[in-house]
Amino acid sequence: MFAGVFIWRVYDVGLLIFTVMHGFNGLRYVVNDYAHNLIINRGLNIAILVTALGLIIIGGLAILNTIPVSTMQLLQQSAAIH
């Protein structure tokens, strides 16, 4: 992976993390306002946490593991030369 591409991918993962945290924190506020039963409130908060972490992990892996088309073309051209 080229350095320039990697820097932007790390930036995209950072944006993903902050976006997911922002959205799920708002969802947590809604749950805390409306779920007055302690067991239901804790269960929903745990579900929110697990879902947010899963989304960050899967999204981060998807961003970091994709290969740009231009890189594939460069690899194919260099393989054709040899």
C-alpha cells in the first residue's frame, strides 16, 4: 500500500469512528430518556455498545483491506513486463 493511500485510509477510519460514536451516543441518550426499567435500559445500552463496536470493526476492515483499481492495474502491468 502506498503511503498516500494509507494516510487517507487511516483518516477515513478515524471519520468512521467519530461518526459511529456520535450517532450511537445520540441513540444512547434516547434510550436513557425512554427506557426507565433498569434491566431494559442496561440491555439496550449493552446492545448499542456491541453494535457500535461491531460496525467500527467491520467498517474499518472494509476500508483498510480494499485494493484500489489503480494499484491493481500497476501490478498487472508490471507482471506483463516480466
